[in-house]
Amino acid sequence: MYKNCCNQVLPAIVHPTKCCVKHTCQNYIIPEIHPSHTTTVNHENFVHEHYFPHTESVVNEVTNQQVMMPGPGPMPGPCYGPRPGFGPRPPFPY
């Protein structure tokens, strides 16, 4: 029924080479020195505070005038006497 088959080997197909890159790393330590210096400067500052105190006062002045008004009869001589038509004068100050 079935025929005996033989395998035939055909020529190989060669594909283009796949290239891979492998990186290696070697670290070289180079000490680099960066010196620094700090100078502390202490400052002294004198603050002159000037004060100008000010006071204030109030003076109340009171004046008093004695005016003689003409009335019935002659005017009296001194200002402290009774005036005609008016009752006795109240004691000073008025």
C-alpha cells in the first residue's frame, strides 16, 4: 500500500549573522580634593537710642469783670458797694 520514502537532505539556508554587543565596564577612582575654609566675622553694633520725652500741661484762665450799669440814682463810688435797684452783692468771687 504505502511506498517506502527516502529522506533527502537539501542544501542549508544560512541566515545573516545576528550580532550582539556585550559591554564590560571598569571603574577607575580618581580622588579629587576640594578644600574649603570658613571665616567667622563677629560684628559688634552699638545702637544709640535717642528719646525725646515731652510733657504737656493745660492752663485754664478765668477772668472777671465788674461793670457798673447806669440805673436810677447816682452811681456808687466803690465797685464793691450795693448798686441801686439791686439787692446786696454776693461775696467775692462771683
